[in-house]
Amino acid sequence: TPSLAPSAPRELMATAKTGLPELKVAETWDSCIENTIRKLAYGTLGGGLIAVILFRGVAARSAVAGLGAGVGIGMGYTECKHEFELVDKAAAAK
């Protein structure tokens, strides 16, 4: 049965593209979580870099890095909300 293991994910991916709503929602969640974590990291790094360049105090640096993290999470949330609205509209159209 080792030949069945590699083909199982391909079958699931093919099924997801054919239109099972549960798999589309799961793919959307995966995409959203990955996107939000990426944006959180970029926001924190960007805010931290700006903080190191512009501010000397630890509190100011932490605040700017936190602001960058908040912006990143907000961007990720907004994009996830939009993606789920698209999935909902596609499901309603069927």
C-alpha cells in the first residue's frame, strides 16, 4: 500500500479544485493563516527596523514594532475577510 500514500494528497487537491465546499473553506483557512502570519512577521520586522533607525528608547522601539505588528495583522485579517466573502459568493452562486 505504499503507492496509495503519495496519491492521496493529489486526489484531495483534485477534489478541492472540483468544488467540494468543505475543501474550499479548508484551503481558504490555510491560505489566510499563512498570509496573516507572513504579514505579521513583515510588519513586526519593518516596524522594528524603523524603530531601531529612528528611536533610542526601548519603549518607543517596542511601540513602533507593536504598531507594525498590528498593521500586519490588520492587513491579514482584511484579506482573509475578502477571501471568505469570495468563497461565500461562489457557494451562493451554485
